[in-house]
Amino acid sequence: MIDKQEDPRVVIIVLNWNGWENSIECLESVYKIDYPNYDLILVDNASNDDSIEKIRGYCGGKIKVESNYVEYTDQNKPITVKEIDYNGIMQIELEANNGSNHEKSLLFIKNDKNYGFAEGNNIAVRFAMEKINPEYLLLLNNDTVVDTKFLNELINVATKSEKIGFIGPKIYYYTPDEISNIVNFAGGYLNKNTFQPHPQGGDQLDKGQFETEKKVDYVEGSCLLVKNDLINEIGLLDPEYFTYWEEMDWCIRGQKAGYDSLYAPKAVIWHKGRASDLSANSIYYMIKNRFLFIKKNAKPVQILSSTIYYFGYYFWIILFSVALINKDGNKQRSFLKGTYEGLKILMNQ
């Protein structure tokens, strides 16, 4: 157990791209958490849906959040917003504080283009490490809603050992009409022969079967707490991924450096994402980046075994799903393009 004299400072990073309605619901839930020492950064990845104006409106108390998951309040409005343009990000100076004014403030980074999930978050992480220097950083998807005690529980687990690098919560599916207890994710394992991820808990009704805190191979990027010291040691998210597989790569790099990833069952969030809702573009990146991940992390024998698994089994399962079940030509073309370009990455030694 780490000798913790006070609650460690945490910077929470929420990335927005054309999703302001999700983002303001997420922000409203974060502003209600019990954790006493955090800063909140919202990053906009050059949205073209009027996100910046809408988020300004929310912070000014002009746009209310309608949700079954979080009760909107105007007691903390207006929220003080410090807007930061990408080109001048490192010239910004912040007033010294201990996070105590978090309930009425927001750092709003406006990127000049869409940098994807990896580099979009990296921009905020670099800024936070340089200007705030927290003990922990939390990446949080904008399409999530958090329990009031989720960050307390993540920190309780994180501070048990110096060698805990990544911590993730129990993730339920977000269902608009009622608060769900159907598990989306409860930690993940990676088969090192096939390089097939095995997320735990998907689509199961929570009956208490996922209440054990445990070491896992990876935690999901929709809510990932990471130690500042670990980032200094292994680096940031790999921007080559752009989106998908980058958090698993990060966790495996931490594992190689001797750090553990832990699943924290008492920390709870709800996530709107479902695999069946993936766009054609998302399928492309998920498939292409699978090969990129294998190239970066597999030994030669594992490259062989994972390639045999992919083309002998996985390829046909996904093709059957997009071509015959969904009957979606765009998704089928994206899947085949991702496979082709991923294979080129793998073969380009």
C-alpha cells in the first residue's frame, strides 16, 4: 500500500468529436463526483457540428442535460471555461490551485484538426503533465456517464502498489430508457498465440459475478486511469493507431515495463458504445490496427500463429457478419480494406 497523505491529484480528459450532446451529459455526471481533487479537460478534435458553441452554451447554463442517468443542476453554472487553441497550447499559464475549484471550471482545448483518439488524448496529456503535473490522468470517453464514487474507487485500487499502472472500472451498457446493470466490460485478457482479445462480462446481467478485483492484460480506453510516472517511463499512446487498439498497446507496453493493469469492480460507469453500432470507418481501423498491434508486440512465432488464426477462423466470422447478416456493403469493403492494409503493415518488416 502506498502511504497516501492526501487524495492524489487527477486530470480527467474527455475527447469530443461531433458529439456535444454526449459530451455535456458526460460532463454533468463528472461534475457530480465525490472525489475532491481533480481537474477537467475537454478536448475538441475540430468538430464540424457546432460542438464548441453548444458546449459553451452548456457551461453558461443555457443548455440543459436531459438524462435518466444524471440529474441536471444549475447550481454549479455558469462553469468557468478557459479556452485553449491548439497552436498556443504550451504558452498557456495556469493559476496555481489544488483542484478545489473543479466543480466550476473547465479547460477547453480546441484542436486544429481531427487527431484521432490516440493523439487527441496525447495533446491533453502532454499539456496536463507540463502545466498541472498530476499524479494520475484519466481518459474518459465522451459517450459515458459515471457513478459519483467511480474515481474514489479507481484511486483506492491505484494506490495499493507502486507497480499498478493502469486501472479500469466495471462498465455497464448505457440504455436510454432505464439504468442498466448489463455488463459491457469487466477487464480483458489477450491470447498471446492468436492475439485475440477476450473482454470479460459482455452482455451478462450483473449478479455479483464480477466483484473480484483482479490483474488483467488490459482495461478499456473508454475509462482508463494511468499513473503519471508510468507515462514518463513508457511514453504516450501510439498515434500510429489513430483509433482502436491503442489502449491495449499501452497496457501491454506497461506490462513489459513491469506494471500491472487492474480491474476495479467497485468503480462503475455506463458506456453507450456497442460493437453492433460500429461504423464502416471504425471497422477499418479495428481490423488494420489488429495487424499493427501484432507487428509491434508479437514474437515471430506469435505472428505466424496469430495470422493462421485470423485467416483460418476470424476473417470468415467477421466477413459472414458484415456480408450476410448485416448485408452492409460499406462495412464489407472497409473490413476487406482493413485486412489488406493491415497485412501490408505486417509484411513490411
